[in-house]
Amino acid sequence: MAKVRVRPETGNLYFDFSYRGVRCREQTLLLDTPANRKSVEAMATRIKREMAKGTFEYQAFFPDSPRVKSFENPQLKAESNKPIEQIDPQTPTFSEFADLWYLESEPRWRKQYREAMRQTLDRFLFPYFGTKNLANITRADLLGFRAEIAKRKGRAGQTISGKRINKLMAQLKAILEEGCDRYGLNSPGRGIKPLKQKRADVLPFTLEEVDVLVATVRKDYQHYLQVRLLTGLRTGEANGLQWIDIDFKANTLCVARTMSRNGDGETKTDDSRRTIVMVPQVRAALQQQKANSLEGCPWVFHSSHGNPVDVVNFTNRVWYPLLRHLDLKKRPPYQMRHTAATLMLAAGENPEWVASVLGHSTTEMLFRVYSRFVPNLTRNDGLAFTGLLNAHSETDKKEMPTVSAEVLASLTLAQKNSLLAELTRQIQNK
């Protein structure tokens, strides 16, 4: 996609775009004025349109550019000792089709995902597949790309995770499958299985640890931790809370946006946009936060200057020092979300309600991720089931069900509520 930028040292506008997997910057002599920018942006739109149609000719737009010569025979591989690929004139190169696919898909993507996809194309896919013709991309090319990516260093000098590689491969295969379907080709990506992924560590805090964390953290972050530990808000959701989202009369808070270093954005999914009923501890924390907030500041949680909480500063300057001080195992702030989920489930709350509070569309993740942390979901003595059968058997005799104290203690809150409802119904019938 062609972008218009300004060169700081001269103030002149220039084009910044990717063509055939190569990043191109073409300069102009026009200063950054409203009229000049309008003209240059109009030309950038034409470039984008021509690329989408597959009719872009570099020389037609930039006849004096030294890059013209390098694009005269784009089918030649960079290495001179490799043969020229057999080009199917009826199919575009990967970069040409990928740019078209991106433009067609853009309307259904959220802003953050659009930016991430653009980065994936420019940083990973175009350098490897950009000049290759769709008809000439093979299964071996995809496996070779995956092997090369797996050797790259990611954060903290470590190799890129299997999860990240699988995402890159999924995006690559989506482009190839769409392109091959349009041109009657067999997609080389079909049948390639994803890499095994390391299961994410779930290290929730106990209720006692929650109390210690809130009591020990810096005073200006106490309410922030209280809300996150008891609602399960994601980092961006908590940082994006504004006072217009808090309704003390209805006793609810609304998750309507996220906040990151990239700015104000949309929620992760449609289901992530939700309204949460506040428990008394959360309500009290927000009321106290409101009483101490900066006048005119829209953000619920903010810095001393009225800016939203910065996730990096909080993590490195508040969170990790707090864990070290309390001699707790190091874990990222996201574990506060896991903590809220496990506490809700351990209390016997309906899993569907817990999923809605967390912003999940189904309960699948709850049972897959959190089951081992919830005693009532992992017990194997059969007492809860026995209690349920006893209650059912007694009901069939139209007598008041009798359950031993031991069995009653083993029932979940939901089962106890069900038993109480049955008792009430029988009393009413009598």
C-alpha cells in the first residue's frame, strides 16, 4: 500500500510502498503543504489501485527512478546461479495477489488486525514469496519458509514461538488458498500441519495472595489491581476504561474499548464488548478511584499527568517489583485475568456467566484452561454425583430428600441451589 510521508530534513513529501516484495521510497520536490499533499495522496491512490488490478508499471509513475531497471525482469531470481522460473502469464505474483487480497479483506478487519496483517506481509511474506508467481509456489517453498522463520530470534533473543509461526503460516495459507481457487490451482498449503504449541502457563493467585497484592502495591495502583483481579479485564480493557463506562446507579461497568501504546482501539472481539455487574469490592474500589481522580480526566485509571496507564511502565516499574517484594513467582500481569476466572469458578458460579464476564463466546476455554484449578471440576470421589442421585431418588418417592452432611458439603453451589429449588417446589405442591 502506497503511503505519503514527509522527510524531516527537507520537509519534502515522498512515497513509501512495497512492490514485488521490495520496499520502495520515491522522493518528490514538493513541500508538505495541504495542496501538495492532496496531489501526492491522489497519486498514491492511483498507485494502490493499479497494484490491486495488477496493472501497475513502475516506469509509468517513476520514469527517472533507478529502480525501474531492477523491475524490468522481476521473474529473475536474485541469485545469478539459479535458473529463471517458468512464469505463467495468466497468474500474478504473490505480492500482486496479496496486495489485492489485503484490499478486499480490509473492510472486515479491525484497525489493529489490519496493521498486524500489513506488517506480516511486509516483514515476513513479501521478502520470501514476493516475486514468485502463484503457479510456481510449492509445498517445499512453504516448508522452507517455516524452517527459516523458526531460526529467527524473537523477544529476549529467543527463537520465534510455535504459536507465532503457526499464525504466520495460517495467514500465508489463507492467501494462497484464495489465490489458487481463483486461478484453478492446487494450493501448496493444504495438508501442512501446524507445529506443536507450548501450552500457556496459567498461574493464578489465591484469594489470600489477592488480598496481599492489593494491600502492598503502591497506593495509586491499589484500585487498579483490585478491579483487574476481581473482574478478569484484559490489560487493554482495564487501561481503556473511562468514567462514561461506569454506571454506579445500575451497578455495572461497560467494556467498550481497549487502550495500548498504539492508542484507543476496539475490543478484541464482538463478544469482548460487554457489560459487567460489579461485586461490592469492585464498586468500592471504583468509587474511591473516582473520589481521587483528576478533574476532567476521562480515564478511570491514569498517570499523575492524566494519561492512561502505560502497560510497559506498569509491568516493569510496579508489577514485577511488587512480586519480588512479596517473594511471589514471576508472572505477567495477564495472570490477574486467570485469577479472576479461577476464583469465580471455584466459588461455584455458572460457567456460562463466567464466560460472559470474561468476554468469551462459549465456555470451552474455561474448561480447557481452568478446570485443574477448580476443585469441584476435578474431584474424583463421586460424592457430588451420589448426592445428586440421592436427591433425585427421594423426589421420585414424593418425600423430602435427605442428604447427609458429608454429601451436602461436597455439592457445588449450583447443585445446592438446585436442591433448594426442588425442596421449595415440593413444599408448594403439598
